[in-house]
Amino acid sequence: MSEPADEAVRPEPRLLGIYLNDHLAGSTAGVRLVRRLARGLRGTPLKEPLAGLAQEIAADHADLLAIMAELNVPVRRYKIYTAAAAELAGRLKLNGHLLTRSPLSTVVELEMLRLGIEGKASGWRTLRAVGAARGRPDPERVDHLIDRATSQSALLETLRIRAAARVFGVPA
């Protein structure tokens, strides 16, 4: 029988490591996806905002690695490799185009990125609570990461709406 979500359980230190490595895997896939998306949209109005977003997401990835080191959480490389492979597999979509990039891919990939950013924001909020209770990571540092994730999500939603309007021929 599983325990209710609001019932206290005895903390297991290794669970934080598993949790952070899962987020690191997601971050790895997100960095690869946003970089590929920015490269694939050269010459479009989406290229510049996505290039800036790619830099921010890579910085978030580095921040997560630094926080893991601060918390003495070892990086589980197999999870990173699995995430990279999953991102590669995600490129194989039946999207109506065999040899060229489908405009629909942009919409779907922006949606996937936004979901990833929302997951990242949840992870930062969890780390915020850990930091508040344990003194590390620094809650103010994590607050900055939460704010950045919120901005990233808003940008992705704007870009997604524009891309969907273009693909489906509806007003943005």
C-alpha cells in the first residue's frame, strides 16, 4: 500500500541523488533540443530568441551540476547518455516530411521544450525547499533559477503561439 503524498516519510539521502540525476538527464535532452531547434531555424524570426534561450538553458544545466557538486551528489553518466539517445530518437517523427524539416516539428518541439522548462521549474522549487530546510543550496540562488525558468516558459509560449499560427494559418 502506498503512502499518501502529504504524510511524512523518513528521508532517504540517496533519493535526492536519484531525483537530481533525473533532472540532469532531462536538462541534457533540453540543451540538445533547443540548440538543434535554433540551428534548424536559421533565417527565421525564431532563431535569435532560441539562440539566447539555448545559452540560458545551458547555464541552467551548469548550475544544476554545481548544485549537485555542492550537495555531494554524484553524476550518473548512464542517465545522461540515455537522455541524449532519447533526444536523438525524438528526431524521428512522422510529421509529413521525409527529407526536409516539417514546420509542424517546430510547434511540437517548442511544446516539448516548454514542458521540460515547467519540469525544471518544479525541480528548482523542490531544491528551494531543500535549501530552506538544510541551508544548501542557497535559496536566493535557486530563486533566481526559478525566475529564469518562469521567463523561459513565457518566451516559449510566445514562440509556440507564433509557430502554430504560421503552421495552421490562424491568427496569433
